[in-house]
Amino acid sequence: MSFADAEAQVELDLLRHRYEAGVQLQKAYNVTFGNPVGEDVLEDLRKFCMIGFDAYTPGTFDQTAYNLGLQRVFLHIEARMRGPEMPDELRAYDNLKAEGTEDE
């Protein structure tokens, strides 16, 4: 294995580790919020974080920034529940490996 190949493998391993960590976090968020009690909490957070409402507060940039921060927290929770997208590089590598065309 050349240095370039080894470097590419390290990069793939790092991507896979980050992706798998994201999948584990997705599972944790879904255990927390993916049940009737968690759904009630999410609905409360949706209201508290002003989802569906304009964050802009005329004349007060600090309040607008605060409101946007609230919304960002809820959107983060939703994104974590959806889970990470597999990086294109990993998907391509896994496809090659599944086809048996990856060099050993």
C-alpha cells in the first residue's frame, strides 16, 4: 500500500468513525424523543423555540438574535433525529467494496 493509499484509508476511517458516531447520536435522540412522552416534550419545545413564527423583532437586534438562537436549538434536535447523511466518499467506497472491485 502506497503512502497515498494509506492516507486515503485514514481519511475514510475518520469519515466512517464520524458517521457512525452520528448514527449513535441519532439513536440516542430517537430514544429520548421518539415516544409519546418525548413527542410531548418536542411539541412544548417547538412552541418555546418559536418554530413557525418570525424571529425578527423590529428595532431590537439582540432579541432577534435570541429568538434565532431558540429556533436553532429546535432545528438541531430535529436534524439529530433524522441522523447524519453518509459522506459521498464512504458511499462510493462501500459500493465498490460490495461489488468486489476494491483492491485488497
